[in-house]
Amino acid sequence: MMNNNKLFDELNNRFEARVRDYRIEKSTIYSHGESAVLSEGIAYIDAVFNLEIFDRLHKPALIGVERIVDGKLWYNIFEVTSIMAYHLEMGSLRPDIPPLLKWDALERIEGSWYGGNGNRGGENWMSIVAVNTGYRVRLENGEIKVVRDILSPLVGSIAHIMSAELYSHLVNKEGVESISIGNIVGYDVDALIDIYSLFRYHTGIFGYTGTGKSNLVSTLLREALNKLDNLAVVVMDVSGEYPVNIVDLLHDHGVIYLDPSINLERFAESTVYPETLLDQMKNQNLDLNILMEALTNIERTYFESDPEFVTVSTFLESLNELKLKPYQRHHINRLRRIVSRFDGDEYVYRIKDIDLDAWNEINGVLNHLYNQYRDSRSGVKDYISGLIDSINVKPVDGDLNTIYRICRDLLFGDKKRVYLFYLPEVKTARIVLSKIINTVFSFRKKTSGGRNILFVVDEAHEFIPRDTRKEAYTSMSNEAMELLFRQGRKYGIGGWIATQRVAHLNTNILQQLHSYFISTLPRSYDRGVVAEAFSISKSVVDTVVSFDKGEWLFVSHVATRYPNIPVRIKAFNNEFKILEWLSKHKINIQRDR
């Protein structure tokens, strides 16, 4: 007899269960006038009632159903999604029977749950609903063997409760780039995943307001920066949550970029302070001023964010889009010769930074071309007009960072690793994010070396909505984000998005994600979009409605040992890291004083 202690939970010795039915069930989801049909294999398992097992199976659990394949005993793996207790007399308890006439039966039913009547002659039982994971396992030479499988279980087959060791074997991916993101709910086991895969193959974090999205993102950011030495991170923040959530990372090796409209002196007052963090700070006698002082000590700077601002490089790129007639092409060559006399960094310097005579000469050539087009409806004339306007944009006063200078430091710098863009005005944020992504790709395609770059976009529905409008710059941000998520892997550029409004996102981008964290999503159509876009069982996704704060359903095609195994985790709380750092920071401040 094979020793299956590695496979079975200790409760399995008291678990008597068989498959009553197995079906391929289909459901239809509707979103934005479109429909999609989802299918999943559902096993209905009947088991002798046992109160301890009944309570245990309310938590995440795997069930193994016996299956003979090529003469060998395997176990098809199912994930429990629901469980109900039944008693033989429950069928006679019709609602039209007066309560007093049902009292005796109800008392007998109640007593059966606690009477230890867990045997084959018992009148009560458990009905378990479980979803096929698409895997089967067995022990070979004392080692767990796992294969993908499409074979259906057979009605009447014996079912078993599988062990924490098996769950760990299926999910945990050990290696130099592995991190623990929390505990697997229902098992006393850490959840180990590959952080490099989260970066390279893109990740989505989806949950309703208050589920802890920014908390989880901040935790993952810490681990990514700790494990991946050659990584720099861009965080796009429109709600002001991240200055506090990653205050230590920003303080030690980061910078915050602000739109010139934001008052530097009042920056600390405009950020979000989580109430749970403030409560814990009080409990640990940490004054709020310690945190605010840390925020004001972070390097903060303004940058030029005008969407029409033109550098030497973007001017040259614009000339490529100018569709002139053959006899006019010599004007383009003349413009290039004028610009070629400038020997500064074309990615950094404004077109107006070249000498005045050359700039006037460029203006003269463009105006000459403009006047050659008499038809006011000409697209070429409009393009030339826009080019003239853009090179005449006056930069704001002060020595500001251009997007190009920032991106050059992002790729080739070595002092800063976290670049936070705090931009409450969403239109500005869309423009800036688009320009940063496009510029990073432009650098990457023309130069070799440099750091890997991770873009973190919170409130992603503001940047990649399904329905776009040019005047709101959502077309621009969608186009840039599609570039990031489709081509980023080839250039060492990754993307993480976080949002509560999954159904409103650009599905072309959703389909590029390889890992997903899903917490409470109360809207059924959001859950349906997640199930359809990521090929996750709808029954499994529906379990998130009962999740506690900080609990996540994690599914990955690349970051776990075996792909597409749903695992419910209780994530580590990022606020503990903040408190730990603030305590040390407080000591350093007191020492300096």
C-alpha cells in the first residue's frame, strides 16, 4: 500500500466521501454590450458529516478524487468553493408547516450535528462543490508527481482532503528571486512566488475600495527592489497614497516629481495618511510629526509637463511625420542640417536652447512651407501649424527637469531607484505617463544597457479605460500603455496596474497580464471580466466577495511552480514596515538633536 502521507491531510482519515455528480457548467457574462460564455468542471461530492471537517472545508482546501490512468492510481485535484450540511428530515420541512409542528424534527436535526453521528448509518451528510484545477497528482518513489490533465472524474470515485505539503508543492516557487507574500489561508504555509516574473510578465491588482491595494503594491515594491538590484521603479500616483506607503523607500533612495501647480511647502499636508497606520503610531507613541518630517525630507522637485513641449529629439521625430510633396523635401533636409549644428544632448535640450539665429531660421522654413498650402482644410498645413506652435512654447521659469532628463536618469542613474509622480490632475498624469513610457522606449531602442524599469500605475481605470476620448488624453495614455504591456518584456520594462473598476479597462492590456491579485469585488460583472480575461474559474473568483481586508486570491501563469493554481493568501501588512522604519528614524532624529 502506497504511503500517501505527503498527499493527504491528517483529517483525511475521518473523511468519507465520493463523487455524486460531475458536470461542465457554463455561464454567460455581459459587459459593454458584449457577452462571453465561461465553462468550468464542477464536482458534487457527498461526504459523511463530521463537524470538524465541515468547519475546515469552509476555508480554502484541495480535494483529490481517485482516478485510474494507465493502470496507476492518480488523484484529480479540485478546489473547494462551497459546502453545505444536510439532514434526512430537512426535505419534509416545508415553509407552509407551522413552526410548532416542526419543532421535534428541528431539535433532532440540531442534535445530529453535535451527536457524533459520523458513520455510514448517519442521517446527516455534507455536500461539497469543487472546481477542477486541471491537474492530477500521485506519489512516485516518494516524490510528488504533477501533470496537466483534462480527464473527467468518474461518479462514485473516492475523494480525499489533500495536504498542506501538496498545496505548497503546487504553488510555491523556490529560488533566489522568490519572496514570501503572506500566508496561504487555511494552511500554516508561506506563499512563495517569483518576484522577477511579477515584474517581467506584468501584474494586475484588483479590489474594491478599502481592500488594501496600495498596501499590497507597496509590499511587493519593497520585495522587488530588495531582490532585483538592477531595477528602478516609476510610480504614477493621482490619489496621494504612496508618499506615506513607501516613505522609507523615497526617503532613502527616491524622489517625488510634482507638477509646478503644487505647493512644495504644503506637500506633506496633501498626502493621504491611512487611519490604521495613525492608530498604530499612537499605540507605539510615534508622533505624527515624525512622519511629516520624514515626508518633507524626501527630495521633491518640479518638472516640465507641458504636452506640447518640444525637445531637439522630438522635433526631429516630428519631421518624419511631415508628409510633403517631392519638390518640397529639400526643406526637410535643410531643417535637419540646421539642427545638426547643435552639439548638445538632443533628448534633454529644448528646441529653443539652440542659438537664436538657428531657431529663427527654423521658424522661417516652417512658415514658408505653411504659406505654400492655400487650402485651410489641408492636414499637412494643420500639422505644420501645430509644429510651429509647439516649438514656440515658452518653458516655465526655473531650472526644471524635462521628461527626457528624468528618463535618462531613470535608465542610467545609480543613486535613485524610486521615482514617484504625484499628479492629482488626471489629465496631466495621463500626458506625463504617456511621455515617460514613450521616451523610455525611445531610449531603450536606441541605446544599450541601463536598468530594468517597472511602471506602477494606480487607479488604472483613469489611464486605460475601455472607452477613450482624445480631448481627455485617454487615447494617448491607452496607446502608451499598450506599448508597455505588449513590448515591455523585450526591453526589460514591466508594468503593474491597480484598480477597482476592472470591467471598464482596456481588454487588450488585461490580456497581457500574467499574474493577478484579486480581492473583494462586489460587482458580479467585474468578477465575470476577471474570470473571462484570465481563464480563472468563475466559481473560484466568486469566493472573493467574502474575503477579509488584506486577503487576496492570487493566480499566476509564471510566478508559481505550476501555472494557474488559485491560492488565497493573507498578505503581509506594509504598515508594519513603515512603523519599523519610523521607530528607527525617530531614534536617528533624537540622536542628531
